[in-house]
Amino acid sequence: MKVLVTGGAGFIGTNFVQRTRQTRPDWELTVVDALTYAGSLENLAPVADQIEFVHGNIADGDLVDRLVANADAVVHFAAESHNDNSLDDPWPFMESNIIGTFRLLEAARKHNVRIHHISTDEVYGDLELDDPSRFTEQTPLNPSSPYSASKASADLLVRAWIRSFGLQATLSNCSNNYGPYQHVEKFIPRQITGILQGIKPKLYGKGANVRDWIHVDDHNDAVVTILEKGRVGETYLIGADGEQDNRQIVALLLELMGKPADWFDLVSDRPGHDMRYAIDSSKLRAETGWSPQYQDIRAGLTQTIQWYRDHESWWAPAKERTEQTYLRLGR
Ligand code: NAD
Ligand code: DAU
């Protein structure tokens, strides 16, 4: 199978490409990536001779048409992905996440190619801390930030192309990923690399917000499972029952990295900060048999900390730039 992977030089895409080279060695992979600040060709060096790489923007309709015409399936990761950036400058999110997805849908329609659209639980808005419910495939879209609104917009386009044109598409909405190659702007790598540099973790607001953590390999295995066993036209929620508030995550990182439990700062909150995400992934589990392999976040974070310890040259240049941005934003 010839698979076009968009955004394959970013965090989840890199892990997807490296992992599927192991688990699906017969797949021919082409990666298209604009190599924004969040993507790096260095990430794909371990598999460089086993894939084709195209440096390009998915908002470029002609390029996308040529690439999709030559594929059997598309796995669409490419997006601007960071909420704080979307609050600072929303436009790149509109271009990559909405227009880019539109270009892919049009090409997939024209060439009758299967496409899997990667989305996020953030399209459903947030839950109260004491709400016993979790997001399901039936939860109405109610995004809060420019990032999540752009992802919800893309989801609606995919659904419309399925219904109106019979597009051979599936969607998945996953919770917060952690693991190797995640950009240092994101919560867990920001704190790990900060601690390694002697900087205290920074918790937004009171640190009470809850995220539903999943290891990136579990997310990517679910994506492969949906490609192979999912029903065309359907949406699947991906989650690993990993709810933790931000204080709990920082406490665990401090313990695992040998620092005192009170060694953190509370900083100003993110505007419109979603309180809690929680995924009910029963549909995916029941229909496909997928289940997460990383049941223990302590083990997953231990592995992730070790990866950042071993890859300082990978993250150090981005760390400096990222912290300058956070300084300007007051977070
Ligand atoms: P990331 O920011 O680490 O990587 C995104 C990649 O897309 C980068 O390599 C970037 O260069 C590329 N890209 C951006 N705009 C592009 C464009 N216009 N054309 C071509 N390439 C472009 O993001 P990530 O965390 O790996 O997220 C990947 C996908 O998964 C996104 O769609 C995101 O919404 C979704 N998602 C992420 C999480 C998470 O926790 N990180 C959870 C659920 C869903
Ligand atoms: O839920 C899926 C989403 O998870 C994905 O769609 C996004 O692409 C991904 O970035 C992530 O979004 P979040 O906004 O939840 O992730 P982030 O890593 O930015 O923040 C996680 C939580 O930690 C959130 O409550 C904000 C908080 N935070 C973040 C940073 C960077 C802090 O308290 N301190 C920080 O320094």
C-alpha cells in the first residue's frame, strides 16, 4: 500500500513513520511536510533511506493533487498544533488546518483515495472537573480556542465530503499525547527540559486543569487499526483512560527527576483555558479490538524523560526560542 503521510516530520507523524516502518514494512511511505518550526527532517533521519520525503505545503492544491494521485491512502497529521500560538497569531491555523484539509479532501475526492483525518478531543470543548461524563462520538462540537475551532472546522469539512461526495474517509479524535520528539513548547517536554536546565516547572493558573494522557505509540497504533479495520465514514475517539491534572503530572516529573515536590511556579493562565478533557474510547475498542499498551503513565514518563536526557542537541535550540515567546506572553 502506498501511504501519503502529511505532517510526518512533526511529533506524532515522526513517531508514526518510524513505527510503521517496523510494524508495516510492506507499506511505501511518502511524507509531505512544510517543515515549519514544529517539523524537522532530522526526525526522519533514522528512516531516510526507506521513505520518500517531499518538502511542501498542503495548502498548495497542485502539489497535493499530484501527491494524492499517486497514493492508495492518506494519513493526515499536518496542522498547526499549539493552542498558545493560536491565541497569539491565529492565521497559520486557518491556512494549514482548514485550507490544507480542504485541498486534501478535494484531491482525495478526485482520485478516489482513502483518507484518514487526525483530529483532537479539543473539538468537543471542555468538561467541568466534577462532571462524571466523558466525550463520545456523539458529543456536539464546541471548540474554545482558534486552534480547536480550526480543527473542528476541518472535521466538519471531512464529514461533509463523506456525506455529499461519498469520500472514503475516517476520522479520529485523540486526547493529549506524550512521548519522544514532542516540541518543547508543549506541557510535558517544557517541564522536563526546564528541570534538566535547572528551571522550575510552570503551571498555568492553579494547575487544576485535567488532560487525558496517551502515549504517542498507542495513538499511532490506533490510527493503523482504524485504517485497516475501521468503517469508512465513521469517527473514532482514541484515549487511554489517562486523566491527570497538571499538578499531578508535575509532581510525578519532579519525583522521577529527583526534585522537591514544591519546586514549581504558578504562572498566569492561558486565556479561555479548557478545564478538562476526557475520552470514552469504547467504540474503537469494541469494533476493532484496539487497546493501549502503555497503561502506566509513570513508566511512559520515565521513558520520555530518558529520551530528552539523551537528545539535548535535538531540543536545546528550540528551547531557547520557545522560552523567549513564553516570556513575551507572560507564561
Ligand atoms: P506538530 O506541531 O508536532 O507537527 C505538525 C507537523 O505538521 C509539523 O511537522 C509541521 O511542519 C507540519 N505542518 C504544519 N503545517 C503544514 C502545512 N501547511 N503543510 C505541510 N505540513 C505542515 O503536531 P503534532 O502534535 O504532531 O500533531 C499532529 C496532528 O495530531 C495534528 O493534526 C494535531 O491536531 C493532532 N493531535 C495532536 C495531539 C497532541 O497531543 N499533540 C492530540 C490529538 C490530535
Ligand atoms: O487534547 C489534545 C490536544 O492536546 C492537541 O489537540 C494539541 O495539539 C496539543 O497541543 C494538546 O493541547 P493542550 O493545550 O492540552 O496541550 P499543552 O501541552 O499546551 O498543555 C497541556 C496542559 O498544560 C494545559 O492545561 C495547559 C497546561 N500548561 C501548558 C504549558 C505549556 C501548563 O500548565 N504550563 C505550561 O507551561
